[in-house]
Amino acid sequence: MLSADQVAAFEAICAHPGTTLLHGVTGSGKTEVYLELVRRTLEGGRAAIVLVPEIALTPQAIRRYGERFGETLTVFHSQLSMGELFDQWYRVQRGDARVIVGSRSAVFAPVPNLGLVVLDEEHEWSYKQVDPQPRYHARDAAERLCGLTGARLVLGSATPDVVTYHRSEVGAIKRVELLQRLSPGTDGAVSEGALPAVTIVDMREELRGGNRSIFSQPLRRAVHAALRQGEQSILFVNRRGSARFVLCRDCGYLPVCPSCEVALSVDVQSPVSTMLVCHHCGRSRRLEDRCPKCDGRRYRPFGVGTQRVEQEARAYFPGARVARWDSDVSGQKGSHERMVQSLESGEIDILVGTQMLAKGLDLPEMTVVGVVDADVGLSLPDYHSHERTFQLLSQVAGRAGRREKPGYVFIQTYEPEAGPIVAAATHEYRAFYDEEIAHRRRAGYPPFNRLVRLIFRHARQEHALEEAARVANELRIGRDAAGRAEPDVLGPTPAYIPRIRGEYRYQVLLRGRNPSRLLELVRLGEHWHVEIDPPSLI
């Protein structure tokens, strides 16, 4: 049974034929509103598409929609075989399947008489396909599709994309809000729930107090308490592997991938020995006991990854059933379904993972969330960095206390005063948005301008720089000859990762109200990669 707020949101969306942003805090019951919208759409003789940002979310989504809509449901995502995709495609085309749940590519399902498209967690950058071609954003494709078919588009999120929220502020789309967390009862009724209590842990104080562990004292106490009560915990770190890099403290030697010019990460999962691995090209080598340059003994790993968190969790919480969920262990078909089933059946006490576990999982016994290193990504040279940090912290915090039991979240950081961290801890999206939109207005970033990123890759560094400079100059000349003041042409500069798989990378950035028009004036060859509104500048 829907709450009064959910009924009001449902009716407001039904009354608006265009695009609606459903902004609801984590646990506010957005999915139930989606389900009612799908039911209303089917009753009207039309079909619906429901998009989720990660394949990891499809098992729970399929079950929840399947319980309501049974045989009329089908699923699309990239882990289906070609034969399975073929079968589902023709089920949809014949009209046998009228509810389609899937990842971004499901927006292209051949749905006859489409009436509704839902983008759950619409802020997620994984809705943008960068490689391989065709490059598209599922949100933009869905909006165009709904414009062509007369279908209703619903964008749902607890932490909306800043550009989407700004569109709702200026009236380009409608905004409906669910600001109260709900607690479903066993009888089907819902009552008001509480957002989890969030504690910011200053790791500088932990170090000064003599704690050399990657887990703070408050987090360890909370996990021990959850284990005693038979409850589950999440230990979140947004980096796979064991450590970020290895460094010799005697001579400063840092092992770097010769093909990609990035620091090699430590991987302890090899059955033979600990390895140094490049996550861009897959190159690996054995980790030496001593520094290969000076033969020094102070050759040690730095940083934290999921493998190390898993190791230390097993050491600090003996007897606990610990599992790890990251891209290194989730590549096999059916792995997501098995992990979700193990969590729901209570076979896992502590789940260690990356951002895939922060998105949409609804686990009744999950009461403690520990963010091991909240500073990851906060200072990256990308205008999205603060937005992504806030969204990730808010979403992972929202996994705790989603039923009758209270939730507790511990954010470990060396920058406890950082705006995104404080806003996430206080559940204040509006405070974060006001600060972020003011910064983007000053800097000329979206939504006030659009961006085009051009990257040139080549095995010869001199040629890569020469070609990037040629294109940048032609763009400036074309702009000036047309008498335009914009777009800004920035670069060429080396990309944040200057070399990948043996190819040097130089980039040119266009910033303006309609920068893509300028591309018609320049010749681009096969080694150029063009992104309109790139999800990242790194």
C-alpha cells in the first residue's frame, strides 16, 4: 500500500505528460511509484521500459517487477548471450513482453506502443556509452524516444545529476519530491522511517591516537555489534586491487606500466605470488621483495583497495563470513544473481565492495556501512569530482537501515570539512546543489555551457602533439573567421592518463553554448575520439 506521499507523487507524475524528475531520499519508496506507473501504463494498453544503471541491480529489479507483471516481463543487458538477446528482442517486437527491464541498451528495444520510460538512478554516468560506438547517453536517447512516441519519461534519483536538477529549477522539466524515508511493515502497510545516523571519522585523529589500522575504532565497534546481533555490514572502498601503488622510501622508485604510464597496482589474488597489475592494459609482473632500482628494503605498497580491505576484515572480524564484490569477481555470468541471493539469505556477514554495491540494493539486515576511504576521487582534476563524491557517499549510506532496524554509517576521511562529505553526512542535497551550481556558473561548466572533448591517440608522441595542435589551431581559426566569441578552445594538453596501451593521448576541449557546430570546420582522422558532454575529463 502506497503512503500518502507516494500517492501524491504518483498522481503528480500521471498529470504531467512530459519529463518528470522524481527526487526521493534513499528508502523513500521510489520503486513502488515506478511499479504503479507501469501498472497504469499496462492498463492503458501501452508498454513500459525500466532502465537501471548496472547489471548488478537487475536481479532484484527483475524479481520485484516479475512479482507484479509475470509473463509480460523481459530483460535486456550485456551479459545475455546472443541467442538470449535474439529471443527477448522478438518477444518485445511481437508484443508478448510489455515490460522491459535492463541496462542502458534496453532503451533501443523495439517496443510497440510505448507509454512509459523510467530511468532509475538517473544520475549514474554508466548511462553514457563511451566505447564502443555508437556513443550515446541513455537519458538523452530516452527523452528523444519519448518525444517521438508520446511516452512519459520519469527520471528517478536520491542524488540527481546537477544538470537534471537545474532543468527542474528553471522549469524545463517537472520535479516531484519524496523527502521521507519509509519502513515497510509485514502487513504491506508503510510507516515513516529514519535516515541512517552518519558519523564523520577524522582519520588524522585516529592516527594521532595510535590507530594504524585502515578501520577506525568507531567503525570496528559498530561492525562487532552488528555481528553479535546477526546483522550485515558493508565496507566500501571505491578502488579494486590491494593497493594503489608501490613506492621505495629510500630512492623514490615507483613501478609504472611501460605501455600506459600509470602506476602499477598491487594484486594479491594470484595463486603463485603477489603481482603488480595495470588495470588499463592488463600487463602484470611479480612484486619484488626489494626495490629493483636501489635494492632497498623499504619498498612498500600504499593506498587501499578492496583486496586489502577484505584481508583486514577477515583478520579483525574472525569468524565473520566476508565476501568481496568488485569488477574482478563479478565478470562471470550469473555472479550478480548469486551475490544478491547470498546477501538476502544471510550467508554473508560483511560485504566488501566498490561502487556497484552502492546502487539500489535493498537489504533488510544491512545496518552498518563503513566508507573506508571517502577521499578517493575528491581531488581529481574533473569538474564532476565533487558531485560524484557526494552522490557515491549518499548512495552507499542509503544501504543502511532500510527497514525497522536503525542504520549507522561511518565516513572515514582526512578532509572532514570538505563540502561534499559534510553534505552527504547531513543528507542535504540542496546544500550541496547550491554550492556546486554556484561554482559551475563561475567556471562556465554545464549546465551553463556544453563541452566537447577531442582526444587524439598515436604511438609516436611527436605526431600526437603535432596533430592535436593542428586541430586546435584550425578550430580557433574557424571560430574567429566566423566572427564568434565562443566556444573556448582549450589545449592541446596531455590527457590525465597520457599514455594507454602504448598510445600517447592529447586532448582538445571545446566549451560553449553549442560547441559541436565548430566541429564541421575541421578535418578529423581515424585516430580521433570525440565525446559530446563527456562523463569524465580524466
